[in-house]
Amino acid sequence: MIEMGERLIGRYTGQLKGPLMICLGGMHGNESAGVEALTLLLKMIEVEPITNPDFQFRGRIVAFKGNVRALEKGVRFFKNDLNRIWKPETIERVVATPIWELKHEELELRELIEACHEEIEDYQPEQIVILDLHTTSCEGGIFSIVREDLESIELGIELHAPVIRGMMTGLNGTTLHYFHQSNFQTPITSIVFESGQHDNPLSINRAIAATINCLRTTGHVRAEHVENVHDQLLISHSRDLPKVAQLMYYHHIEDGDEFKMEPGYTNFDAVKKDQVLAQDRHGPIKAKQDGLLLMPLYQEQGQDGFFIIEKHDPSTLPKRKKVAAYIGLQ
């Protein structure tokens, strides 16, 4: 069993009581950018009061590694995708099983759940925010994946990147499926941020910028203490992309499919109906409709071949001032 120090990236508690932000990096072991970003961010927060005497931090931020064992080997996972097993039936079984009988991702899941709940019990916050940092196997634009509640959407908007809705139906068993109100007594908001390609150094910088923007939005830090460079970095990498998009199609890979994505695709590439996107043992895989491509798979592990999204109709969004301003209705 891994000691907390091996899973814990770091923790910072402000002098003022406030929300608890739990940040997760490396839920997939080949996505180390989130871990590196959170390590650097916590060092930045720690030294900020030295260079800025007026700096105040409300609440607590704690950062955990996700799949610790897979991160050590640089593989996405060993037996199961850790970000696909956050299902009620799996969690119920894993929590009830003696920990010494658990292996691989089920052990990671058990330890991560316990770490998060221990943090909540220790700090007793009035608000919880979950930020799950990821990267993709392809190049292309950055984006946020949100739950369908207004708080998650508004948090995504503050990250200055496309907000992708509907992914909860395309994917199953992710952190977004677990970290929601029905599983917690304390108000909770969760969001996923995809900061770029796995090995691109800029993915680390963008993950740092997104986390800082989250801290500003949730009131952990004051807006005047956040440099504009963080907004500019995110905006520059999402320019000309849709502000909000909706999942329209998801290609799931079955065991033995021998799936292989056609080369050269990136996030938000425009595709046409019947365009060949990939191949498997059954033959060419064609786009079911016009749209924008998201997360084409260019790695050996994983069962998510690709997603097709389309620009969201702004009129269907909740009529909150912040959302309306973001999509240009005000």
C-alpha cells in the first residue's frame, strides 16, 4: 500500500477559511504533465507571500497523483483504465474488499477515494472543488469537460477554453461521475481540463494557468494577485475554437478491434460525413456526420477511438449573466 506521501503532491492551507480544492494529476500514467504542473504551482503559492506581502490565500488546495504505479512505469494503466472505473458498483465492491486483496487500478481507486475523503474530513470545508488535469495523445486545442450542472459549466468558462458538454454520456466511470452532489454532503463542483498533448512542455504551463484561474474563480486568491499572463496563455491556445460544444458521436473500441487512427488528425479538426478517420479489423471507420474531431487516439492503450462534437447552440445554455457574456449574448 502506497504511503500518502507518495500519492500526495502537496498541500497548502491559507490563513483564512475557504473552499477546499482537490486537484488530481496523472489519472493516466502516461499523462505526467498534470503532476508536474501541480508540483510547480504549489511551490509558486508557497513563495508568493515572500514576494507579495499582500497575498492572502483562502481555504486549502491539495494535489494528489492519480495512478501512482502507472506513473512510475509511464503507462496509461496496468489492468483497467483508472478513469473509467469510478462506477457505483465498482466503488462499493472495492471499498468493501480488504485492501490487501486489491491490485492494480482497484487498489489505486481505493487509496485515492480514501485520500480525498480524509482531506475533506480533516478540513471540513463549506465548498469542495475537484479539478482533474489531463492531456491527450494528439496535438490541438485545449478544452474543459464539464458536468451538466451550472456551477461546473461556469467554472469551465473561466478557464478560457472550449467547454465540451455531453461527455458524461459518451464516457462512463470517470471522476466527473463520482465527484457530484449525490455522493457528498458538502456542496461540490467538478471539472476536467485537457491542457494539450502528453509530451508538449506547454501542456504543463497551460495546466498551471488553468489551475490558477480556478483558484481565482473559487475565491482562493484575489483577482488582483493573478497575472494576466495566465489568461492570455489560455486564450491564445483556444482562439478561433468554439466557446461551447456538444458531443454528438463517440467511437468505442472493443477488445480485438485492432483500431488504428489515420495519421495527422488533431483536436478540433473539421471532418465531413463519410470521411475516413480510422481503420480496424472490419475495415475503414468513417465519420457519422459533419463536425469537429476531438481526442483522436494515437496511443496503444485506451478504448476511446475518437469523438465528434459540434458547436453548441447558445440559446440552450442556462441564462446566467456570466454564461451569456461568455458566448456573446451580452
